[in-house]
Amino acid sequence: MSRSNNWLRRRSYQRGQTMAELAVSATVLFILLFAIIEMGIVIYYYNMVSSAAREAVRYAIVHPTDTTGIENAAINSAPFLTSSDITVNVSVTDPNDSSKKDARVAISYTYALHIPFLSSITLTLASHSQMLLSQ
């Protein structure tokens, strides 16, 4: 009978070991899963920042003197981004060549990553777009 008692005792220890291994591996797996989802969100936000820069420069080639309208065009074309975190820089002339009139819009957006159990990391998503002004 002592053999059967030892076998049962070892089997109960193995159950605890299996649960501990599952807890460690599941934690790592879920952190990795949340990181992958968060990187997808970051790529989506970067795509919105790029699109906002393109839309703002399209507005700027038609209305080169309306800087508030250019900034509003950039903010309105990125509806899911927080407008207080968006920085829009507009330049209407090319600094290298005074005869060439270009509209250039640069947009930067600060985004804080939200991955569980990790410290928050802030990313700056930046994009710029440049086009020739309409005559």
C-alpha cells in the first residue's frame, strides 16, 4: 500500500507544478498578445497622422495664407486622435529656393502605449507632406 500512496502524492505535486507552469507561460503569452494588439493600434494612428498631413497640405495648396484653416483641416481629418496632442507646423515657401513656392505641413502626435504590467512608454508619431502651390 505504501507504493500507491507515494504514487498519489507525486501525482498531486505534478498537478501543482503544471498549474504554476501554466500561470507563468500564460502571463508571458498575454503580455505578448497585448503588445501585438497595441502595435496594431500604433500603426493605425500613424496612418491617421500621415493622412492628416496629406489632407492639410491639400488644403494649403489652395489656401496658402489661411494657417488656422490648415491646422483645422489636419485636426478634422484625424477624428480619432486627441486634438490637444497634435502639433501642426505649416510652412508655405521653400527656404532653399525663393522662386519655388511649396506648402509643407508637418504633424506630430504623442501616443502613450498601454501594455499591462509594463511601464508606460510614450511614442512620437510624426509625418510630413509637401506639394507645389497652385498658381
